[in-house]
Amino acid sequence: MAANPYDLVRYPTFPQFQTHPDRLAAVGRLFGMNPAPVEACRVLEIGCGSGGNLIPMAYALPHSSFMGVDLAAEPVADGMSTIQDLGLENVVLHSRDLREVGPEAGQFDYIVAHGVYSWVHEEVREGLLAVCRACLAPEGIAYVSFNSFPGGHVRQMLREMMLHHVRNTEDAAERIRQAREFLGTLLESHHWPKAWGEMRDHEVKAMLKWNDGSLYHDELAPFNQRFYLHEFAAAAQRHQLQYLGEAEPHEMFDPSRGMDGLAGDVLERVEHLDFLKARRFHQALVCRAERSLNRSIAAQQMPGFLFSSCARREDDGKIAGLRGVRITAADEVSSAVALALGEVYPLPLTFNELVPYVGNEEALCEILFALAITGFADLHVYHFPCEERVSDRPRASRLARYQAARSPFVTTARHGAVELDEIGRRLVQLADGTRTQAEIAAALGAEMELDRVVSGLKWMASRALLEG
Ligand SMILES: C[S@@+](CC[C@H](N)C(=O)[O-])C[C@H]1O[C@@H](n2cnc3c(N)ncnc32)[C@H](O)[C@@H]1O
């Protein structure tokens, strides 16, 4: 039997916040669903690899249960040994073809398939949607990401050239080497028309930064198919599933047109935006076709959510929030709400916690709705627990300490990945709740003085790495 390419060249997996039950539930609630509570739900991840996304969810949500499946045996075995080391009893990974998952696996409130749909042949794609239909609970939501048109045409062109360039070798390492060499040559070429050259350079520079796993499996893979949104939605419909929306809900709105952007046929509107934005990747959410949805969403729904944003004032007086979205400071009330969110970020605030900044619930609804549909702020339904202050004996999460001992990447309580340098890794491991700040500094010896240790610990708190 041919070796599984994902055993041959490993594909590192990381926490993906946009696949978290909190996000899926928030979008579901926005469109009138009644999704299962984040703290007590069942989650299935298809194509989970080594569990870099699923295991941190299971660690943080001990009363929810998690199952992952992936065809590649080695990443799954690695993930299972992490699960054992951490003593987690609410998560299991199976090395299995997704098409073997049937109704006997039970019903899931959330199903996640990130980076799978575009990279498998048609039979497996259909199988993936069939699993979603067979295993989604009545209020269940599935996340299926895929490469899309029209923006995907640029990558498609580069992929085709790369595949041609490496066609004479089967060896994985050599294919990666030749592809990198080819991309480097393209970057140096001055023969492309100027306007095309800018687009090419943007893409090529991004690809050259990818790790080997991403280059090999994303663009050099035998399958990497792009779809228009309507093609995906039609495939979902064949499996009695309907398009619910995007896991990044602001992607469904044209901020210049506010709510008008969603009136009428949502699919038409979002696809029209695909054309306006040259979108090349979708993080689509689907639910059972028979579930009726509320498409007349309104600012008045905002009291049902929590909100987060990394908002901070910039030198020019504007306030920058998530995804680089900026608001002017001219509107003092909106600014006060935004800055209040920035104060506690990455943790969210409830609607009621924000009322005092405006004094008027109706006005607050409008402000928060505008912040959410522009992508300045995220919507949540769940309050991520973490320690905001640095105690005398600070404790990084057990998961972060475990990860820091093995890699530069650790997971935050908000399900994000943070990259640490060598000293940061040692600091996280030493902050295990048994040492005072001074003892941590002493253990680091000459490498770090106490005041730097204190600021390092404050930084950890600000990244939601500490536990109470
Ligand atoms: C591009 S990787 C994405 C991994 C991970 N979800 C992420 O986004 O980082 C695709 C994954 O799908 C898995 N896969 C491919 N075909 C599969 C199948 N028929 N059944 C289960 N898993 C499959 C691969 O082994 C691989 O781990």
C-alpha cells in the first residue's frame, strides 16, 4: 500500500479559533438557531491530524466531548500520546477514513473539517458532506473550509506551474526543494507585466514563508480544488444541508451597505461579495436543510452575545480593532465601548458590562452590531475562563506548560496559538504555581532579572496563558 503522504511529510496542526464551538454557536445564534452550549457539547473533527486544534478544546472544555478522525496513522498516534500525557478523558482520535464514520458514532453538535474539502477527491468530498448530514444534531453546525474562486485563480496558476516544474520527481523532499527554487526564480523574474508582477510577488512571498508541510500538502498536493460558493452550496444541498453562513461572520457583510448586505438570498449576496473581494478561501458553516433560519438579523439581538476586540488607540487618534479594522475617534461613545473591549482583550465582555459606557441599551446595540459586522469585534456566546492578574505564584495552564516543553507554540485560553522564544518557553514551564515570581527569576539565573520576569508574566496574562 502506498505510504500516506501525511505520514511522509508532517502537517503541523494548530488551534483554529474560527472552528471553536463558541464561534460556530455565535453564528448559529445570530441566524436564529439554538446551538448546544459550548461547555457541554459533542464535537467531531474530520481530518484532525495530530489534534493540534481538537486537544486544546478538550483541555479547556472538560464537560464537552471530542472525537477526531484522520486517515494518516502517525499524526493520530502522536495526538493520542499527547492526550494520554495530559490525562484527558473527553477526547479520542481515530486513524480512520472519514467515509467510515456513520450514524453509529452518534450525533454531534459541532463538526469541523478545516483544510480537507479542497484536498480530497470527489468521492471523499461527498463522503464528508454525508458524514455531516448523518451525524449533525438537529441544532448542529458543521464548519467546512475550502479554497474558492474567483480569488483562487492566482494560486491555481502558480500551483500549475509548480506542479509542472516538479513533475519529474516523486521524492517529497526534492519536490519541496524544487518548488521553493522555482518560486524564488519567479520572484526574480522581471518579465511579467508590472500589474501581474505585484500580484505574483504577493502570493509567492507568502508561499515561501510556509513550512514544508504546508507547501507539500497545500499547493503540491495531487488534489487542490477551488469552488465557487454556489457549487459548494449545491453539493451541501444534495446532502440535505444548507449554507448557514461564514465562520468569520463579518465576511458576509459589505460594511459600506450595513445590513442591506444580507437582505434577500444570502447565498447570492455572499457570492456577490466573493466577486467584489476576489475571495479565495471560504470557512463555510452548514446546518440541516430543514432547520428554518432567521435571515432578518438586527442590532436588537446584541444583548444575547459577548464581545471581544484588541482595540487600542493609534498615533493618529484612530482606534484599531481586530483584523486591522479602524474607527475614527470622532464618535466618543463608540470609542469608549471599543477601548473598554481593548482593556480586557483577549477576554470578552458581556452586553451588560458595556451598558455603562453608553448608558442606553438601544444605542449600545447599534454600536456593537456595527463593530461586529465590520470585523472590528468578535461575537461570542461563551466566557473563556482565565486568570487576568499575575498572582504571587503564577500558574501557566498545564497545556501551555506541556506544549512549551516540546515546541515554541502554546495555546491560549481563547484557543489561539502564541509563539514563544527560548526564554518565554522556560518562563511558561517555570510558572507552574509552585514558585513565587522571585523564585522563577532565580531559576532563570542570569538570563532574566526580576522586573523582566514580572513583565513576562504580565504578558502571559495578557495573552490568556495563566490559570487561576
Ligand atoms: C491539509 S490537512 C488539514 C489538517 C488540519 N485539519 C488543519 O487544518 O491543520 C488534511 C487532513 O485530512 C486528512 N484526510 C485526507 N483524506 C482523508 C480521509 N479520507 N479520511 C480522513 N482524513 C483524511 C489528511 O490525512 C490530513 O491530515
